[in-house]
Amino acid sequence: MAIQRRRFLHAAGVGALLGLSGCTGESNPPQTGDETTASGGSQEGESSGTTQELTLATTTSTYDTGLLDALNPVFEEKFNARIKTIPQGTGAAIETARNGDADVILVHARGAEDEFLEEGYGVNRRDVMFNDFVIVGPADDPAGVQGMSSAADAFATISETQSTFVSRGDDSGTNKKELLIWDAAGVEPSGEWYRAIGKGMGDTLVQADQSGAYTLSDRGTYLATQDNIDLEIHVQGPLKGGPTILKNPYGVIPVNPAKYPDVNYPLAMAYAGFLTSPEGQEIISNYTANGSQLFFPNALSEDPQFGQYVPEDYSGGSGNGSASVSDAQFEHWVAENVPEDF
């Protein structure tokens, strides 16, 4: 298992570096000193004992936005650890963990997360933060979707006018959300106007910009790359009064040591605890790009939030497991955490 895992990490790291080198429209690839993207461990921490290693599989949005560069070095110093980060789409990150090649995942597709939990591969899920999705496109808005209150109606209009749409097409959390919206619109997208490119969010935004196309983006990555593209937001997400279907919550899930005894479960739990601690939540809250907060922490609450630990359709005998309850909870998070002038 260990030898196979090291081989996987080497392959994944090379792929991640090649795939992300153009992700934000910059010419230089991310710098790394090892097989995968990793934050440098604290020299002071390393001198006090053996440095532990944690493998994190995560969505590209946490990497593209630079959020992990703010979080991971603090954790590494505090726990004398070194984090190997595998930035992938959420589907690929979950599959990496399902194969036992990661210790912990940080992702944003609750349905896929629930399946991961139900299959017994993940344990002790925690809510970490949220933002939302937005529909972006060229300034001249050829489909005429500017200001629509329904994401499904906007997608239906894009399809009817056969305006170019660039899809990530990579089984990421964003791609899963996009397919959910097409389904709500009653559209099976196909044809020359619909381009599934199998790339990360940064690359997708760049390609949409270059081809005068629409796309669905998480707000954080859009804001982080806004200086390099000319796309504009045409349909807002719930952070700015848009439809709740565009919600985008993130969760952290350690891999179940009963499935894979060689995972670093204690360190995975420490990482989940750090992200959801007052210190981790403050780092998330303070992280900005282009003057805007990218993510809103939601791990800390005086009221019990049992729904974060189990699949959303699990009622625990209370009958409260439903999409409507999930939407109401997200709307509560927005009301409590997002400033009115955001």
C-alpha cells in the first residue's frame, strides 16, 4: 500500500503542476520542492522532532485562490507537519481518498460527500466555509441573461440562443452544480455551442474569456482571477440575493482508518480541527483578493449543527433531512455572516 501510494502521489503531483500552470492565466507554474504541491515546513518545528506528513486532496478552488497558502503553513508550524496537497476537481479528490491515497479531503459537493460518508470511506465530516457560484459571461451578454433571478432560466436561455458555454466537464464540484442546473432547466446540453474542456476553474475562466463564452464559476476563483479576464457576473449567487441553488458550501472529511489503516488519521483529525478552530476560521475570514472576501467561515456556532456530520437525507428519526432544510440553513449562514455591503 505505501509503495503504491508514493507512486500515485508522484504521478498526481506532476499532473497537478502541469494542469495548473496556466490555471489563473499566469505564465509561471506553482513552485514546489517535491512531487506534489506542498507548503514548506517550519524549520523551528522540524528541529523539535520528526516532521509528520499529511496528504490533502482538495478542490482546485482552494488552491487557485491561494487560500491554502494562508492556512497550511500555520498548521505545519503548529503541528510540526508537512502537507502534500493534491489539487483536483472534487470528484477526483474524493476518488483519490476512496482509493486510500489521501488522509483528508477538503471539497465542495455535498451530494458526493454524502456518498463518500455512506460508503464508509470518510468520517467526522465538518462544515468549514462557504461562498457561492455565479454565472459569468462576456460584457455584451449575447444571450441576454443579465440580472435573471433564476439560474435555471439563465441556462435555458443560453441553450435556446445557442450562446457558447464552456463547461469544466471534470466531475468537479462546480461541474456537478452545473449539471444540476441544466437538469433543473430541463436541458441536456450538447452541440457546438457547449464545450466541455476537462480543466480546472482557472483554465475554464480563461478559455471562456478567450472565446466570448458563458460559464459557471465559484465566486472565489472568479474574484481571484478577475484582473486577468474580461468576463462579468450576469447572474448572482445567494451572497448577493441570487437563487439558493447557487450555494457553495465546503466540508472537510478525514479518511476512515478502518478502511485504510495506514492513513495518518490523527493528523487528518488535527487538520479538520484546525480548519474549524477559531484560528483557522479567522484566517479564512480575513483572506481576500481584489479587496473582496473570498470565503465565509461557518464551522463555529452556539447552536447544534448535527447535519454536518451525516448525509443530508439522514433524518436521524426526526424527519428533518431534506434539501429545503439545507437551503434554509445556507440562507441563515448568509444572513449571519455576509455583510450587507458585500
